[in-house]
Amino acid sequence: MNHIYQKKLNQFIKYLLIFIAILWTVFPIYWMLNSSFKTRVEQFSIPPTFFPKNFTFENYTALFTELNFQSMLANSLVISLVSTAVAITIGALAAYSLSRFDFNAKPFVLGWILITRIFPPVTFVIPFYTIMNQIGLLNTRTALILSYIVFNLPFSIWMLINFFNEIPVEIEESALVDGANQFEIFYKIALPLTAPGIAATAIFNVVMSWNEFLYSLIFVQTPDLLTLPVGLAGLVTEYKILWGPMSAGGVISVIPIIIFVLFMEKHLIKGLTLGSVKG
């Protein structure tokens, strides 16, 4: 009897902890969505309302009519997608080369690539700012794209190396015997086989670029070039905090990432589990 009681108690504690963890994760998202449909008066009502009494879209309207939110959204989309595409393209070529070819400086190259991920991004702010200023790229989307590529590229290389290592060399040797050159092997054989890994890496790169705040804040000053994180942070003003538009902006800013992840979901799951089973 004690054993059965103890087992039920353990199950109850386990499910209770799971419920608390889910609630802890989901509730802020729900509250952001809830606040985005409230009037400014209702947002500060006591006790707080868990569902809008006066359902309104005024916060969403204010984003696009008064706060130039469409420009921020377009900037984030362009910068994230372009930097990810470049990082994945160069990263795939570099990762395949490091996976398949041996040369004396290979350990040094791998170590050097890893070093750039060891240091926090704030370490490179002054060097990057100086370089961008000297070549006239400050206050441009190009400055952010290049900066994001610098940080996404090492991550992409290290991620994709593992996926290329999972491809049996015998497949490529058979292609060589059939007359294919090295680039054809990479493009027609290795790349399709690592598509799940590329998708997983692309998702992580997009999310990191989408959420990046520091470089966007420092490298861009023109309102028309602001990205979503900096633009939404700007709603915290000296005299008030625009909770409604900020909540509405948070809801909209999450939607493109959700769509992208859902679109790549099948590849993402394959990419994260590739190589987990041997035999």
C-alpha cells in the first residue's frame, strides 16, 4: 500500500512540476497577447483582467500608422534572411572542405573558427564600429548583415561539419568513379543528404539574427533602418511605456519565426536527430 501511495505521489509531483514549467513558459506569451487587445485604461486595471473586456485593435493600428512598424519588420526580415543565406552558403562550403580534406593547418583553422564563438559579441563592438565607419557602412543594413554573418558563420560551420561527417565516404567515392568532379559531389550528393542539418542550422541562424539587439542599437540610428528588437525597445520612453503597442509588436514579431519553424519543422526534427542512431 505504501509503495502504491509513494508511486502515485511521485507521479503527482512530476505532473505538477511539468504543469508549473509549462505555465511559467506559456503565461508571458498569453499575457502579451492578452494585453495587445486591451485599451490603455484596462491594461492598468486592478484587479487585472485575464481577458479583454473592451476588445480593440487600436494597438495594432497604432503600430502601422504612428510607429512605422512595417519598416522595422521589413528590415528584420531582409537582414535575417540575407545574413542567414550567406552564412549557410559559405558555411556549407567550408564545412564540407574541413570534413573531407586533410591539411596541416586544419586543427588551427578549426580552433580559430571556434575562438570567434568563445568571446561575447560585445567584445567586437569597437573593432566592428571602427571598420564600418572607415568603409562608410555605418547606419546601413549592410553593416548589420556583415556583422551577423561574422557571428553566424562559425556556428554554421561547426554545425554542418558534424552533418557532413555522417555521410559515408563510399558514396562520394562511387560518384568519383562514375566521373563526377568534387563540386558535383558536393552539390548533387552531399548537400541533399545534409538538407535536414542545413534546415536546422538555418533556423538557429534566423532566430539569432532576428533577436539580435546590441549591434542593431549601435550601428543604426535612422528610424527607417531600425530592426524589431530596437524599435520595440524604443517604446519605453522617458515619460511612459507604451505597453499596448509593445505587446502588439511582440505578437507580430513572433509570427514570422513561427511560420518559418513550422515550414522547416520536418527538416528540423531530422536535422536534430541525424546521427543519433548508429547501425
